[in-house]
Amino acid sequence: MTPEVSHWLALGVLLVMAVVTLITRWGGVWLMSWVPIGARVRRFIGAMSSSVLVALLAPLAFKGDASVRLALLATLVTMALMKKPLPAIALGLVVAAAYRGLA
Amino acid sequence: MSPLRSERELSALNPSLMAAGFRQMLPIAAFVLVFGAAYGVAAQQKGVSAGWALAMSAFVFAGAAQFAVLDLWGPELSMLTLALTVLAINARHLLMGASLFPWLRHLPGWQRYGAMVLASDSNWAMTLQAMAKGSPGLGVLVGGGLALWVFWMLGTAMGLMFGGLIADPRVLGLDMVMACFLLAMATAGLTSWRTLCIWGVAGATALVVDAWLGHNLHVVAGAIAGGGLGLLWKEPGDDA
């Protein structure tokens, strides 16, 4: 459990998230009515969108204990084999739970 | 028939097309219910109160960003880091909007931007699919988006209720929901060696920045490093 976050901070987080996300939903259409989005910008955005998730996960995996690493590995392998997120996530949780139950 | 005319016809948007889009999305929306429940459980564990978690799902309506922000959640959270992280994760919406512009431009402004409010990965993909087959797709963007939103909200509420009943989430592995969700979302986009190299750079940058600079800068730094390599490294078939 993380320490308490005040309601004002939570409201700020909600507003920032909602506004930034709405800007991304509207921005592409708005930009295109002025200037077409080129291949370079498209490549930057495309690469960045998944890189941010990897950047978030890398330290979690690096600092995590064996149960965390095994869970992530199970999700990764299941995704590689089946390409289905739901079983991949479920197996990750099961592996973490099983390892902790046995260890 | 001129291409412009057919584009205009495909941009049709009315209540019956939206209702059809809503129904078409239901099988996928059922999965969204489960993801929403996972979010509710994860939010509960992070100590996000039920009201705020529901408000996030209602007004942000972007799974990966919502999960990622749970990782940053805490009294020390910096608004700049938050804004940049959400921007980096949701920047793909910019590309979705741009790809739908050929049809959206035929609509009046309020419809054009109104239709994009509920844009997310699966209803956007189904819209493009419909357009490619020559059937009007904006109904599934709006109606399908509404279906996703309803089930995302229901799922979040279920997860919050369920999460409150569990004494020790670690025993069930539920503390791994956030990380496994984000990993599954990321891995779905793994299509080439180019992507793998980009991720290598993003991950390595994140580890280095996390070890020496901290303050959650690793997320933004890794995103920019990966994006930069993507910019420099052309994909097959690119001219620029």
C-alpha cells in the first residue's frame, strides 16, 4: 500500500491525464487539417508509444524478485506463442502466485 | 464514381450505424470487462480510492496510460512527469486521428472531434477495416467506442469491489496485474527486429536513468530514446 494521496493531487492527476489524452485524440485530426503527418514523425510516435511501456517495465523486472521475473517471463512467452493478452496476463499471475506458494 | 464521392459516402455517421457498431464491438467489449476489472484491482492495491479510479476510467478511458500512472502514483508525483508519460503512451492516438482524417474531414467540426473522443485501439482498427472493405466505418468508431467505454467502466467497478475483498493480493499474484498487463500490451506490437532493437535502447536507457537520476525520469527518457531510434531507422517502404 502506497502512502495517502490528497484529493487535490488526485484531482490534478485526473485533469492532467484527461486533458493530455483528449489532446492526443484530437491532435492528429487537427494537425492533418493543416499539414500531413510525415513518415519521420510517424516513425517517432510509433516507436515511442511502445518504448514508454518497455521503459516503465525494465526497472520493475530488474529490481523485482524471482516471482516478479518469472511472472513477466510467463506473460512474455505466452504473448510470443499465442498473441493473446488475456491468457498471457492470467498465466503471469498464476506463475507469481504458484512460486510464492511453493517458495 | 469519383474517389472523393465514395470517401464522402463512407464518412456517413447516424444513430443506426452507431447502434450496429455498438453490437459489432460486444464480443471484444467482453474482454475489456476483464481488463477493466484488472485495473480496478490494481488501483485498489495502489490505494487509489474507488471514486478516483472510476473517474479515471470515465474521463481518461485509456487502459495502458491508466495502468502506467498507477506505477507513478504517490504523494510525490510530479505533474510534468505525469503529463509526459501519458503523452508518450497516448501519442499513438495522434496517428489514429491522422489515419481517419480522409473520412472525418467530410463531417462538421463538432462531429469530427466528437467522434474521436472515444477513439481507442480496437474501435479504431475496426473502423479502418470497415473503410478498407468499402463499408461506412465511423459507426463502429463511435458506437463501438461507447461499448468499450461502458464495459471498461463496469469492469473497473467490478475490480474495485472484488479487490476490496482480498486480504493479501500478493498470495494470488494480483500485484503483478499492472506489470503483466503493460507487458502484454507492449508485446502485442513486437513485429520486427527493428522494434526489438528500439525496445533494447528504451529499456537500457530506462535502467541507466533510473539507477542514476531517479524521480521517474526513466519512463520519459526511455520513451524519447526509443522514439529517437525509430525516427532514424527507416521501416521497409519508407521514403523519408
